[in-house]
Amino acid sequence: MKILSYLLVYRRFLLIVLTPVLLLPLPLIIRTKEAECAYTLFVVAIFWLTEALPLAVSALLPAFMFPLFGIMASKQVASAYFKDFHLLLIGVICLAASIEKWNFHKRVALRMVMLVGVNPAWLTLGFMVSCSFLSMWLSNTSAAAMVMPIVEAVAQQIIRAEAEVDALEMSYSNGSSNPALELDENIMECETSEWKEKAKEVNGYGAGNTVCTIENEKEKEKEKQNLPPAETGRKSREDKYNGIFKVMCLCIAYSATIGGLTTITGTSTNLIFAEHFNTRYPDCQCINFGSWFILSIPITVIILLLSWVWLQWLFLGFDFKSMFRCGKEKTAREQASAQVIRNEYKKLGPISYPEIVTLVLFILMTLLWFTREPGFIPGWSSLFPKYKGFATDSTSALLIGLLFFIIPAKTLSRTSNGENTVFGYAPLITWKEFQSCMPWEIAILVGGGFALADGCEVSNLSAWVGSKLTPLGSLPLWLIILISCLIVTSVTEVASNPATITIFLPILSPLAEAIHVNPLFILIPTTLCTSFAFLLPVANPANAIVFSYGHLTIMDMVKAGLGINIIGVAVVMLGIMTWIVPIFDLYTYPSWAPIISSTNNTGL
């Protein structure tokens, strides 16, 4: 038993040591550049999938392994770690830092929820729309972390309002107040405070919360059997409210991920795909902010609506009558929810000068992205015909991002004497604030992925993989796409999304070339499906944040996530076989993609 306990404690260390040792025969026996590159790829991929080392640390391995194997010079590898992608990321993070600093995200989220009303179903949809909209421009993790406290405040207010309603009903039915109910209220408040404390203590993924929640549910079931009819009815109503809380929590976790699909900058997987594609196929200029938005916005909207319906049906039952009742008096729960949202919005006060500037710069950045090369009309990049292709989406992002460091955060104000007050000049964001928001781990991870892709090309490993995948061309195209989507959807549940897409892009690109299919036909759906990490708390940081609040069990997330995984893959398959086809002329093998010979000239 002691040996087993030691192995469990040092399992990560053993994995780090044994992985390169056990794979060492590959380059020693097969002495080719392809085998040496494959050895590096396997070692890095295993470290990424198991997270034995931090993702960014594993991504640095090609920087010294490729020069040692003689695959690429150190200067060549180093150049792969900083590309156009990183400039785009810097510009987007400048915007995100300003949005978070001046609480503009809260104003957007609360305003959108106020527009849709406080009926439980519409309230859930309002949270989903607001969270998904934020995740289009911010990271999925940030969007979930921003909206979840608002959801928690509404949930706690619902508990208090329903407790008051129950107290009134009990007093009317018995002709007096019920002291036991007051005790139940105190217990409920204590449980609420325990949930919050647990959320603060959770640094991982809240496994302890799961055990406690399951035990509490078992105890509640035993209590139900010994309660009088009135108390049983109240307990059943509490179960219904727990279902509402589960729906509201899950809608934040899932909408944060779904919203990120919409834009190139919405999630790191989209950015990694765009940079990989533009680097591998430099003659194709079809992937940009506008084209990605056009192909993905229908997918996002359909998945979001179907997910909303699925969560409602799974936990509450989809009641159309209660959803569309017009002119009827609001319930206590709905009034409490509306009051919380109004109070939270009032706390923000009138929109401030920094928020207005942030909104203007946000709109300006979006317009520059959309109008650079819209496709159906000449964009602003056509104003520079001598430098075609020089300006990219990162150019616009950097231009606007730099303005956040220049524009002052305060305006001159006049005193009663008419004189301007003096204030210290401070920009909208500072460098420290930018650094705190910049995901350096993702930046290095993506750089490592680019280095691996370059090594595969230089060593001819990509050509070898392509030649071996040629027999797959005998399968129907839709089946090849479906298999690819299911594989990445399964892997991304146990590995991080950026690591998954970084591993599979260098494999799927040669596959498409080998079977003579437009690479976008396979790369677009697999990129989208890489974000479908809905099953487990460990699958996605947004899932972990929501799970840590203590309202969910793992089985709740598995049941809900499985349905949304199926919905997501089905909608992506529908999109890639219908409206995305004419956007990129997918049934035609493009001139910008190389033609790979089916013969294998390597010795691997």
C-alpha cells in the first residue's frame, strides 16, 4: 500500500520521466527526421493531454528538441513562438481589460436581462444571451466569472422571497405563524453561506462540494418521507427551485462556451485555427473576422436556443403556457428577481465617461474588422493596393488597443468659479492591468503549436501522415467529418481545448489534402467541436467556475452536457453541409491547397 501511495503522489513526476524514455526507441531505431519529429510530437502531446507539466512549459519543448535533432535551427523555431496571432491577442486583451476595469460588462449583462423579463425561462434566456455576447469579445472564463455573481445574487433573492411566501401560506392555513418555518429559513441561509465559503475555498474543481451535495440530497429524500402533506408540498417546491438554480448555473457555463464560437477572437481555439490555416495556406485569404462571423453566427444562435430548450426540459419541463402568459400578475419569485436586477443596475449609476470611450472603441474595432475585406464590396484594405495582404485583423486590433494606453480616463471638470480642476493624467488602462488580463500561458502554448507544425513540414512528417491517410478517401465525406468531430469532442473533455486543437490541426490538414478535399471542409467543423467541452467540471474553466458555487452535482453536468454535445455536433454538421458550402465553395478543391502524391517516399 505504501508503494501505491508513493506512486500516486509522484505519478506526474513518473509520467514526465518515463514518457520520453519509453518513446526513445522511435528515433533511435528509425533514424529519420520524420521519426525524430514524431518523437517530439508524441512527447509534447502526452504532456498536453495529461497536463503533467504546465501547458506553456510543455509547449517550450520543441524549442530545444528540434535543434538537438537537427530538424530546425534555433532561430527558426524561436520565430514560430511569436506570430500575427499574438498581436491580435494583445489588441483584444486591451479591450477586455478596459471592459473589466470600468464594469461595462455588468451594465451590458444586467441591461440585457432586464429587457427579456423575469419569468424563469426568459430570465435564463436573458442570462444566456448576455453571457454569450460577452464571451464573443472576452475569454469564456472571464465571461462566466463576470455573470455568475449576478446569477448567484438573483438565486439567493429567490430563496428569500419563496421562504416569505411559504411563511405567509403556512400562517394563513394554520391561523398562526409557524416557528419551524423560521428555523428552516435559518438553515437555508446557513447552507447558502456554506456554499459561498466553499466557492472561495475551491481551487480545483469542487470535488468536495459534489460529495456534500449528494449527501444533502439523500438526507432530504429521507426527510420527505416523514413529513406531513403541507411540508411535503413545500419540499417539492424547493426541489423545483433547486432545478431553477441548476438551469441558471448551467446556462452560464454553456453560453460562455457557445458565445465564444461566434468570433475569431472569441476563444483561443478559433485564433489557433486561423493562424495555423493562414500560415499553412498563405495564398488563401478567405478566413478573417467577417467570414468567420457569417458562418458561425447561425450555428451559435441555433445551439444557444436548443440548449436553452434542453436545459428547461431536463430540469423544469418546458411549460409554454407559463412562458407566454401576458398580463398576469408576477409571482413572488419573479418580483424578487426583477428587484435584484434593478438594484444591481442602479448601483452602477449613470454610464461614465470611461465606459462611453470603451464602447466607442469597441464599436470602432468591430467595424474595422468587418470592413477590412467584407468580400461582397471592397474593404478599407483596398485603399492600399500596393500593399495587399499587409494589413490583417491584428493591425486593427493593435491600432485600437494602443488607444487604451493613450486616451485619458478622466475629463476636465469645472468648479463653481468656472476654472478647470487639475488631475493627474492616467490612461484608460495601465500596463499592470493589461498584464493581469493577458493569458501568457495561451500565447506560449499557441507558439509551441506553431513550432510543432513547422517541424512537421520541414521534416516531411506531414507528407508521410497524408500518404497514410489516403485510404480514408473511400469513406463518404460526411462520415469523415463526423468521425473527426466526434474524436475531438471526446478528447477535449479530458484535455484543454487549446491543446486539443493544436494537436489535431497538423493531422487533419494533411488528411484533407491526401483525400483531395477542401481543407476547410474538415478544419472548420473540428475547430468548432473542439470547444464542446460540456460534460465535466474539469473539461472547461467556465464549467469549473460554475460548479464551485455548489448548486450542481457532477451527474447534473454530465446529463446536461451530453445533450448539448449531441446538439452541438448535429448543428455543426448541418451547417458544414448546407450554408457554409457556398461561402467557401467547399466542393471544389482550391488552388491554394497543395496536391499530395499517394506514394510514400519516406523511410518511416
